[in-house]
Amino acid sequence: MSETTYSLFQQGRAHLKKGMAAQATVALEKAKRREPDKASIREALGIAYFRIGRWTEAEAEFRKVLELSPTDDYAHYALGRALQKQGRDHEANGHYKLASSLRPRSKQYKARIKELD
């Protein structure tokens, strides 16, 4: 990751930490244009989209993370959350189950499965 891209990524993450998700999208979208195959950028952007209620954009980002890293338990969980927000509970639950199988000790993942089963 170039220094400029890393700086944009860090700026976006700082905005997320401060609860400024809309502002985070600006820096993270710029970083994504520079390095579209960087999973860490896509994940942070997905989180920012999720926090501002842009569920379909969040879904797309988490799907891309899973293309880049299919065994990313958090990406499966986050994709499930985005799908659930869109009323796609059955599909969401499948991703919660995948997340839980990848990280079986996560109480958070198991709780989501129980919620939808």
C-alpha cells in the first residue's frame, strides 16, 4: 500500500473511531480507487457504509472482502448483518453459520444464529 493510500486508510479509520462514518467514506472511497484489491480498505469501507445505513453498498464491500479472503470470519459476519438489515434473514444466517464455523468460540456469532434459527 502506498504512503498516500495508507494515509487515506488511516484517516478513514480515525473517522470511524470518532463515530464519523459518513466522513470516513470519503477517505476510504479514495483509498479504494487507488487499491481496489486491498481487503482492509474494503472492510473499513463496508463498516462505514453499514453505520450510515447504506446496506447494499456494505453488502458489496463485504462480498469483495470474501472474494479476496474467503475464510475471513468477520467478513462473513458483517455480510450477514448487511443482509439481515435488508430483510434477507435466511441468506444472512448462512453467513453467520460460516462465521461461527471459522471462529467457533465467538459468542456474538452464535447469538446471531440463535436469533434467526
